[in-house]
Amino acid sequence: MTWNLLKNNVQNLLAHVVFPLLCLTQEDLELWDEDPVEYIHKKIGAPSIPLLLTTDVYEEFLTPDIAASRFLITLASKRQKSSFNGILQFINTTLTQYPSPLSNFSLSFPRFNCGV
């Protein structure tokens, strides 16, 4: 029942809800500068740690970015046939909108010139 309501709006959910929640914020940058270990624990460690190993079970459900990443993972794994290609298309479109940061370094680092 819920999937019938969501399936026509997956691209809008990705573009206007999930993606903005997963983007790096000023608070994220400040946390990275102040305490990189805590940043890793908060952003990367929490979704992959089983619930039994976390110190605060409810903490990981309180942040919108963790909820967005779990939604994206669940969407890609549970509805793979109908949503996975759309997710990849959104990622590809989003990444091609911005210039590559490596393009500025191709002359500085010879290894980039030879494709290594």
C-alpha cells in the first residue's frame, strides 16, 4: 500500500528530501575540524553499527541524515528493480552538474595525467 503511493514520487523524494539531508553542512565541517573521530562516529559509524552495539539505541533514529541514508539503503535493497536505476540516474545527473575537483590538479600531479 505505501509503495503504491511512493513509487511515482521516488525521484522527487531523492531530489528534495533525501539529497539535501545528506549534503555536507557548516555544522558538519565544524565538527570535522573540532573532532574528526566524533564526526566519523556520527556520520559513518552509526548506520553500520548493529543496534545491539550502540550505547544509545534511540540516538541514531533522531537525526534526519541517518534516517535519510537508511531510507535510501532500504529503497535500493527492497525495491531494487523499480528504484535502483532511478537512484543511479539521480546520482549521475547530480555529479555531472559540478566540475571535477581533480581537473585543477592534473598538472600538479603527474600520475593523474597518465590515468593512474
